[in-house]
Amino acid sequence: MRWQIEQFTFCDQTLTLSWEEQKTSLEPMVSEVLRFFCQNPHTLISRDDLIEHVWQGRIVTDNAVNRVITKLRKVLNDDPRSPAFIVTYPKKGYQFIASISAITSNEQSSSDATKVSSKKKETRIKLTYVMLILMTAICTLGASYFLHLSMPTADPLRLNKVNALTREPGLELYPQLSPDEQYLLFTEAYDGSIVLKLKSLITGEMVNLDHGPDTWEGPADWRKDGKALVYLATTTNSCQYYLRTFDAGKLGPPQLIHNCPTGSYGKIIFTHDHDLLIYSEAAYRGGPVSLFSLRLSSGEKTRLAQPLPMPGSNSQFDLHPTQNLLLVSAPDAQLWPALSVLDITHNQLSHLFTLDQHACCAIWNHAGDRVITVSDYPANQLVSYDLYGQSPAVIYTGTHAISTPTRHPNGQDYLFSAGSRDQNILYLSADGSEQTALGVTSVDERLARFSGDGQKVAYISLASGLEQIWIYDLMAKTASMRSKFDKVGHIIDLKWSVDNRFIFALAHNKLLQIDTQTGLSKTLKVPHGQIAGLSVKDNDSIAFSIKSADKWQVHYYNIRTDELQSAQHKWQFVSFAKTPEDTVWQDNNGDYFTGLTHLPVTSDIIKQVPLIVQYRFNLRKQANTWLWQQAAARRYPLYQYDEQQQTRRLIATADSSDFDWYNNKILINTLNYENFDIYSSKNGEHR
């Protein structure tokens, strides 16, 4: 939405304020406050109103509200002693007194036409053409992007039919079709291995781009002329990018072009300049991903302008079909997917739009004037958006989940992976003498957690068609759905309260408290943003860590009073245990401590184990015994270490990075079925 505020034009999609020939970017919360003022002009707005509607009830201090108002006044050049925009009424609130009008599409077109006419002074025909471009892009793209994107907006394409390109037994991902449409590159994960494959669509012959039995290869990308390809090859101790020539169906030898940090697991692509590539890497295992360019002729590597690195950010990017413009997906402060455009030539970044759903794998459409994403759960649709993030149009709906779409070189169709999986919960004893599957259905069950007395197990299941919390009674051997969610929550961790009355659920950008008797849920008043390391401190409070200014900080939340309190600044994470001596702490230096007296952990083996994996605790302690998982080719071995005997052994191998432990009993996930094949749409029709 766009508003005219006196001499300013405000766009809440791009978080920009424009006047005359100038434009400034607003901080997200400053933009949210200004939008609320625009929606409620000349109205006395209390601090409570702002907290409820802008901060959505999250706990914030008066100083935090003051800082945002001060920043907004500064950008509007508003003098609080003689205000023209924001009037403060002590102990009552604020009133936005400036004249405000929403800019309709007709008004916007007229404004754009005037601007183009005064700047370009071109013929009527060319003016009309430029107007069309500006109407599509002015609220979302930076000045550098205007220079590159000079094409009319095409209607969304409706894909009516698909054709299977693979029928392999495993999980096929990251399809890339050669420019001549004869060869398919894809990554296959099957039976504990990850292999990059090259398939001839003419003969059906397949070649593995294999760098050894313990190496995982892919994803890959074709050079725009089809004469070369690049790909990732990684092991537990290495990360490397390779280039290979390709001529008349023959692969040249692998040429090492870059060593990335161990554990990066990145991606590399060609630009429209054959000598320039874009790749991603993390500075350390599990760290935030950053984007770089690599010039082959000189070996020069450059860190690119990009959204702030966060876990899961900047790992998904797509090159514009005709220009050196990169579409970058990264979570924003509220962990919603935010899309940006990077002008590679000028190394300039512009925010495009943010979606209020967890859509995946954004790519350009064939014309480069719309964006294609996979829909939110159940992720069985491809959805097209204009460059404002508006006018959504479903272009394909399937019966299975969709992943990793790419453009077909025919300039019309798309390739993507589609399939299904069934992951079950395995209940086992630490000595391997007992194994039982719990709550078995034909869909995923995950995040299994023992109750405090070890008699019940809470878990997430999709059996009802929507992500819900279920409880399995180990004595009665019965399962029942307990939560009553009416929308997707994207839950990433569960914890029982000490008295088993509640279950706490950590979602991507919020914390929920679910009553185990009634199933009713309550959203806790915590800041929206990155939250990790959920644990239960006592019967009245839970603990978790919030990331701010690139640092994690432990916080305690009282569920009786809704009060949030920070721990000592030295602590990044704390995992409370039923036995206080088994509580595990991590300080700002990454060192581990145990118990309420913070005894330092001296074992070199334990020091190398990551405490947090995918926002959940990965390292657990009971007396002298430790348990943790270690990723290995999309499987997760579970290890036990006896600190007294200094012995380590493998207990089991899971199919997800999650487990729970109660006395001598363990819960892990095992994969019953998983099959994704690669499909190509065909016979697309404009609608």
C-alpha cells in the first residue's frame, strides 16, 4: 500500500519514504508504526494501542516505543516542540495530524506519468511503454533495477500437465535441464548417500559425478551455453566447488575452483557472464550463509551486498532469465520470507517484498516480471506473484508436496521435485533391546517428547491434514489429538511443563502454550524474531534464547505473570534438566558448563559437539553420560559418551536431527517411505 503524507510518499511494501528526488529506507518497526498512523489518522493512539496492533502484544518497554517514535520524527523532519506530523499527549498517547491520502492505482499511474514525462521528454508511444514498466515496479525496485528490467508484465501462466523425468527410488532434488533440453542434472539422496547425476533424456543413460563413497555432490548448475557445469562436493571434513566442461555428451575432468569452509553445504551458479559465478557459504558449520562472486579468470572473490545473514538466509537465490539480477530469499526479523533483488553488476541490493507465509524456493518466472514460489503447507502448489508481492495466481496444483522449482530452457515450462514421505517415531532402549514404532500413520510424525514422568509422548503429526500436537499413552498404547490449531504453525520444538499440564511449542516466530487437558493454546508475549533453545526451568517458568545484534541471550518467561526477564549476559543458551546437575550452559565464548554451579566441561569430545541444531538442543546429559547426534549424508547417528570411562558408542541412526531421552528410553525418527521424482510441466497456457 502507498500513502501520500504531505510532501512524502510512503510505501509499506518496500519500507521506503520518498520526496522530490530523494528516497530513504525505513527500519521495519518504524515502517509499521507509520503504517498504523496512516490507517488511523487524526486519532489519539495510546501506547497500549501501539503495542497491541504494531508490536502485536509482545513485551516491549516504554523506551523501545520512544525510540521508534523518535526515529520516525527524525525521518519526517518533525520538530516535537512544534509538530507538523506527530503530536505527543503526555500519559495519553500520540496523534498523527498530517494530511494523509491513500494512493489508488489511478493516482499512482498519473503520478508516474508526470515523473517520466519530466525526466525523459520522450514520444507518447515510448512514454506509455515506460509508464507500464514503472507501474509494475516503482513501489518495489531500486533505481538500478529500473535500468535492467524493461519489459511488459505478462499474465501468469497456468500449467496443466506434467511429465516425469525421473523414476528413481530415492529423493531427487535440484533439477537443472541443459540449454539444449537433452541432459538433466539432479541430486539423488538414497540409502544414506547423496549423488549428483547426469541423465540423457534421449537415451536414458545416467552418469554419476562421483568424488568418492563418503562425498555428497550437488546441487549443480549449467553454464548458459551448456558447455560447462559447476557443482558442490562435500564431506564431513571438506567443502569444495568444482567446474567441468561438457561437450557432445562428454564430461571433462573436475577442476577445483573454490574451497569453502567445512560444513557450508552451499550452492553455486553461473551468471550471464561465463567468467562470473555466484556461490554461497557459511563461515562455520551451522552458521549464517553469505553470498560471494567468483571470477574464474582471476580467481577474485567478492562478498556481495545482501540481506543481513541469519540462519537459513541467503541460501536460496535465482538468476534473472536475461539480466545479471539475483533474486535472494532471506527471513526478515519476524522470520517471514523476504525477497530482495541484487544487481550483480553494480553490487546494489533492493528489497522486493515480504510474504506473510512460509513459502519456499522463490525463483523468477520466464519473463522476469513475476516471482514463482512453492505454497505454504501442504506445499503442493506453485504460486505466481507480481513484483509487489500482490496478485497471487496458482499456476500449478499437484497431489504431492513440491520442492525446488527451476525454469525450463524452453522459456515456458518449469521443472520441480514432487513426492511424499512417511516418517515414524521409534521408541527404543539405550542398549538396543527394545524397539517400538509409536503412533504410526501414513504421514510424518516428528518432535517426539517424553512427559515428565515418562509415561506419555507428545509429538507433531499431520494425520488430521494439519500440523497438530498428539499425545501417545505408553501404557494404554493409544494416541489422541490434543491441539486445536486452525492454521499452519511450523513448529520446530516441543517441551512438557514440569507438572505435565502444558506443552510448550516453539514455532518459527512465536511461542505457544497448549493445555494438555483442553487443547486450548495461548501465544506467549515474547518478541517476534529468532528464538532457539527452548527448555523448562521450573513449574512457573521456561527458558529460551533470543538473538539480538547477532548475539544470543538467555531469557526466562514466567507463564503465570507473562513477565520476561533476561539472564546474565554471559549466557547464550541453557538446557535445564530434571536433575539440576544435568543442566547444560553455553557462554558467549562457546564454552560448556553444567549444573547450577556452572562446572566447566573439560572433555575435548563434548566440546566439539554443537549444543544447538536447527534451533533445538542437540547435546543432552544424564549423570556421567552424554547423548548427541551428528549429521552424516542426510542421516543422523546418535552417539553415547561415558565421561567417566571416556568411551563413545553408536546407539542408533535416525532420519532427522531430533531425539529425546528419558532414563534408559530414547525417541528418534525413522523413515518408513520417501520418494520424490523430478517433473516437467508441459503445454502451458496463458490465462
